[in-house]
Amino acid sequence: DAAGERILESLSGEGIDTQWVGRDPARPTGLMLKEPGTGVRYYRSGSAASAMGPDALLGVPVAEARAVLVTGVTALIGSEPHAAALAFLGSARGLRIVDPNLRAGLWGSDRRAELVRPLIDRCDLLLAGAAELLELVGDGDDRSAKAAAERAHSRGPREVVVRSAASVGVLTADGWQELEIRRDDAVDPIGAGDAFNAGYIAVRLRGGPVDEALRAGVRCGAA
């Protein structure tokens, strides 16, 4: 539809390869509306993405990618997308990255922890907010970011990044590293977590150390 065409045009203008984007002749592009002071409302039911199943991966060279990323939103917009997310991670041979992105107002939001945990079990790098990580693996008396990262780590990810209000931390085989941060007033914080993830992943993909990746992520998130 027109919205999908506009998105594709914008992505292509940024130099992003869109050759693997599928087109659905019957279903519309999903929509999210954000009203300051009111919140977010999703219009995803019946959208093209909500019907995207594992068949969408046929012919896509997922195994050749250096890294793949899937968020919890994919798992929450429908049963077929949930299956596609699991198949996507299962087909990957590079770095498998998951951002839980727990959201309300979607098909699977009432079972969001249950639906997103299987993605965590299949990833190598987990990038999560402290509150959502506690929702996913919060069993236990210790509610600290480090303890939550340790519980998530025990499920499979070898690297767990936790973003919280005053710090960001990373748990790897070498232990826990934490960097204090300062949050200034923001016009609109939407996208700050994604920007942090981009900075962190970029450094790690080129072989940079965790502390450098944390600093890069913080700079991108603040910007």
C-alpha cells in the first residue's frame, strides 16, 4: 500500500538493501500512533506483518549474515510471526541478537514473557531494558540488573546487556561491567534504546571490546 511504498522509499534512500522485503497484495502496512501524554496505540491486527510466517524466509540467505536481530514485537503480533522469529534465529549462523521490546496492545501482549523467552533461549547477544528483563527472568530475591543478567545468561545468551535509568551493564564470560550514565531532558526518547543497540552492535561486530561498545551505545542513545 502507499504507506509501505513510502517506507521502502525512505529505507532505500538511506542505502538499505530492501530486496528481501515481501509484498502482501491484500493486507495493509501496520501502524503505530504515539500521542504525547497519552501513549502509544498499535494498529497491527490484520496487517501484512501479522500474517508473515516462516515461509517468508524461503530463499533469504539468513545463514550468510554476520548478524541477525529480532525483537519481541515480531513474537507479539501473531502466531505466524512468532514462528517466523524462531525459524529466523534457528537458520542463523552468525551473531544472533534479540531485543525483547515488550509492548502492550498487541496480539500476544497478555502472554508477552511466555512468547519472548524462547527468543532469548536461542540468541547469543541479548539487549534489554532492566524492567523488561526482570519481567522475563525476575524469579529470585535479588532484583538487581546484574542478577537479572545472570539469570538471563543461564538460559543461553553468552552476552547480556542491561539498560537502566542510571547505568548500562554487560555480563559476559569475563564477568560484569557497568557504566554510569546521565540522562538529560529529552524532547522525545523514542528510539534511544534502538540507537544504543546500534552503537553497541557496531563496535562488537568489528571486534571492539565491551567497554568501547558500551560507550558507543551511550553516545548514540544520547544523540
